[in-house]
Amino acid sequence: MKKLYRFNKNKKFVLFDYETCGLNLASLDNKPWQLAFLVADQNQIFEKKDFYIKWEKLNISDEAKKITGFKEDKYLSKAVDPSVVLNEVEKFFYDSEFDVVGHNILGFDIYIHNIHRILCNKKPDYSYLDRSIDTNSLAKAKSMGIDLNGENFFFWQSKLQKIRKKGLKTSLKYLCKHYQVDFDESKLHDALYDITKNYEVFKKLIWDFEF
């Protein structure tokens, strides 16, 4: 019998989030300017990283600045080489011991990661997708009563990611409220804060599924 994920207490995962110049997933001009990730199991966080990513030219939209609280002075003082940042997170992405977790990563962040790769003169590489877990997809499944039923886990999540339905609530803000995770709304959309809260949500969300 397969050991359910929630009972696999020693399973390790990397949870990540990018902040970007906008929402265009087809443009290399949509550069990621912040990447935060944490390395953990269900018992504890082993490591947290928060990087600002240095680019010569950054065309961040006014809307993105407002939503994410982008501050140019802070960015310029903290930004580091994009390849250094990429190498730090990919140590975990391409290590089969780790599952790759995030909120709406199948709809956004995996593409931004590969934009990051291309901008660092690397080819796209989505080989970690079979180890990916999207809390947004899981939240949709829970809200709509959709079970896995033996389907391939990645394709099941991908189909859920594409669902758009009026009244369907799956935002990180909503999930924090639903699972009684304390949060400061003014800090949401900061990558490090988001992954820290999503870590707490993820640990509760997996109890609603048999995978």
C-alpha cells in the first residue's frame, strides 16, 4: 500500500515564489526580480533564502510595483547576480529527493523559472514537474470536490489549474483564513512572506487528499 504523503513526515520539499515585472509569460522582458524559497519537511524548516535578482534593465509595471511593494532603493542595494540565485534554487529543483511546491506554480512560477534560465543562457528544463505540487490546484480540487481517483498526479493538477469558475476562492489570503493561519495582509505578495504562509497552508491542505 502506498504511504500517503501526509504520513511521510521525512519527505523533503522546496517551496518557492517569484515576484516579476508583470504577468506576461511569453516575454523575456518579464524578468523575475525576487525569488524566495524554503527547504523543509512537515516538521521543520531547514533553510530560507530571499534573493533580489540583479538585471541591467528592469521594466516593472506600476501595477506590479503597487501589488508587490517594490522599492527601488531596496532592490538596488540587495540585488545579486541572476546565475548565483538560479544555482541556489536549482540545487533542490533537480534533486529527486525534493518535491517542488508553490501556489499557482503550474500557472505562473514554473514559466518564470524558465525565463530566468533563458536569461542566464540556459535551455528551458521542466524535468521536475513530475515532483511538483501546486497548492492552488489542490485548493480548487477541495473546493469543487474533485478526487484524484488514480489519475496521474501532475496531469490532474494541470487540469485543475486551468479551471476558472465564478465564486471559486483559492487565493493564499483565502486559504490562510480557511485553515486559520495567522497572516498580515499588508505583507502578502512579498515572496518570502508568501512562501512562509504557504508552508503552513500546505501542511494542512495535504490532509484533504490521498496521494
